[in-house]
Amino acid sequence: MTRLVRTRLVGTRLVVRAFLGVALLLSSGCEAKQTALVAETDDESADFGRSSLRAAVVALSKSPESPQAYEVFADRVRELMPFFSRSVKREAELRLCTLAIAPLEAGLSLTPEGQLQAFATTVWPSILEFPKLEGETPHDYADRLCASEFALDCNNVIPERWPAILNARVWRTLKNRVELAYSRCRWCEGDKAFAGLVQRSHDIHVRLELAARRAVLDGTPADWPVAGPHAAPLETEIVISFASGGVVTVDGGTVDGGDWREAIRSMRGDTTRVALHLNPERLVADLLQVLRGVRSAGYSEVALVTRHKEFPYQAVTYTIDARVKNSGELNVHNGDTIQILVQALDHSVSVKAL
């Protein structure tokens, strides 16, 4: 974790602790600062669920950065909602929003995929007000979001970039809800803890929106060859990507020093197969150069990554023997594009299937 992220997390923890301290103080004392004065008793019908709400806040304070603890808290608030009066509903909304910041910010050191795995079925459903389904996995939940609520955001972007886009949308929604809840809260006016959380949600949202824009630019399906009907599913292989701008990545990470051959050699282990992404406008001659590097790294097969042209642009592959040294072995020419090669490979697979 970088020093910058660590510093931000410490700041958020202090703010959240201050916020939880306010909750504990109010749960046992006078309600003079509240928008409505409600007697504190053990009878939920008399205090409209406020004591139960604050008991849930106290329980969350034991693990404020835990996504699972937040999920339990949000579920409890949802159970109590029918008992809440108007003022208690506003307090519940304020706590649902502000207390989501701690687990989400603690996860900023994770990759977008890691954040999706941690939060898609724990914190996101409450923030987005988009409930998860029974037995739904994080990716199932993300797929359903991209097919409905965020269809316009996910359209024309490959699924591997969806986590960054969805993460930014979650923080946008959270920022808006925090600002609205804070504006309706009279008893937290001038409270630096709450004001700090409002500013925090805004700053993080701006950063993640920039990351989402990069994901959109890097994730256009047009950067992949269009697959034919006979391509095979993409397996969990090491993926080398030669992007349009000349940037080489291995499994989504940039290569130190640019030596991708050494990078895939060090990652090989027992596997003899590596996946390769080349822009469809690159030439077969470029592929032959890559195959030389792949052979030198100890691999015997390359899975050329292509995509279906229909949403959600599923990644599929064609297998190429890494020992291929000239274009004639692939029934194409050096000057042909990778897209033409894909058509030739698809035809070859269809003939073998007869």
C-alpha cells in the first residue's frame, strides 16, 4: 500500500471514529440537536426504531472497514425501515451513506477487479439500492448491473474494464447521497467529522471517474479482432497485450523495463501456453516477431485473443503453434492484417471439424 493511500486511510479512520463517537454519544444522551425530539425508551414503537438503529451503528463500530460488517448493518437498517419516523429515516440514510466510506476507501489499494470481488455483493447493493439476488456472485451482480442500471456505461466496453467503470458509478452515487443526507441534517451542521466525509467522498469520486474514463478508452471492443463462429473459450492463461499506443502489458500490468519476454518467462511455471492480444490492424509480420519471443520464453502455444462482436464482447481464442516461423504456415501473407489471419484460422478450424 502506498504512503498516499495509507495517509488517506488514516484520515478516514479518524473521521469515521469521530462519527461513530457522535453516534454513541447521541444514543445515550439528549436529542437537543436532532430535527425532532423523540423520547429514548426501550420501546421501539415510542422511539421509532432510533435506539435499534444506533445499536446497529455500535455493532458496526467494532469492524468499521469490514464489507461483511457493513452488509449486516445495511440489512438491519432495511429490516428497521418500517418502524422509522421521518426524522429517523433521515438519520438512517446519513449513516448508511457515511459509514460506507470506510470499507470502500480501505479497498482502494485493491485492483478494480479486487474491489468488485470485495464490494459487489456486500456494500454496492445498499449504495446503489440495487439488491443482490440469492446466491449471486460478484460477477453475476456486475453483469446484471451492466445489462440494466448501467447499460449505457458498459456498452461498447469490454467486460474486463467494467469493474473500474462500476466502481466510479458507485462512488458517484455515494457522493450524491452523502451530500444530500448532510444537507438535510441540522444536528450535524458545522460538525467537522461530517464535513470531512462529504469532502472525502467528493475527492475519491473525482479520482475514480478519471480511472473510469481511461478504462473506457482502453476497453473499446474495436481494439480486438472480431471472432468467427469456431473460436474456443479463453482459458485462464497469461495474457500479453500489445495495445494500439505501443504499450505492452502482461496480465493487465505494465512490464518493468519493457522486457515482456523476461516477464512471461518468469511467470511460466508449468504452463506451455500464453494468450496474446494484438490490434486487428497489426500485421502478420508483427505476430511472427512475437512468436519468436514466446518461443525463447519457453512456450509452445499461443492463444490469439479475439472477441465476439455482440455485447458483452466475450473473449475467445484461436490456437497457434509457437514454432510457426513464416506466414505460409498460417495460409496468409506477412502483409495481411491480424483480422485476415483470424478469418483464415476460423476457416481452418471449421475444416478440421468436418
